[in-house]
Amino acid sequence: MLIITEIQKGERSISRDLAACLVFALAIIIGLVTAYEYIGRSKMLRQEYEDKADNYIEQLAKSVTFPIWNFDMGSLKHVCSAYTQNEQFAKLKIVDMNGEVLFNFVRPGDKDDD
């Protein structure tokens, strides 16, 4: 009795099928892990930006407790200068009812196109 161990051309081998399945399974696992990490990090960054926005809103609400029209020019310039210390402000322009510019600030590197 003779056992033939040769694989004829065109036949599939079990080891080749197992290797292909293993590669496919690893690709799926890597894809799932990548998607999980992406979703986790995006939620973390979104929460961080929302916390920063809430902090800026809180600071803004605290600093504007009186209407601007109650300030004299010295107080107005002092309050506006404090606002411009915040990196989030690129431009700040305050104009009175007659169109006269009371305060104008443009962060260096930004265009002054209103």
C-alpha cells in the first residue's frame, strides 16, 4: 500500500488555507483595535475641548458683569486689554454708536478685515 503525498497542481493545501485564514483574522483584529483606539481618543479630545470652552465661557461671564457702556475710557481699555491676553482672541474691536473706534486689537499675524 502506497500513500501518495504529492499535491497536484490546482489543489489547495490545508496549511495554505490556514495561513490565509490567520492573516485575515489578524487583519480584522488589527482593524477593530485601531477603530476602538480612534473612538476612545476622539471622545477624550472632544471632552478636553468642551472643558476648555466651558472654562473660557465662565471666565468671560465673570469678566463682563457690568455693561460696557457703563465704563469710562480707562476702564474700557483695561478690560479690553485683559481680553486680549487670552490666546483665543485674534481680534477685538469696540465701536460706539457714532462709528468711532474705542478699542481695536488685532493679534500679530492675523488680517484686519473685520
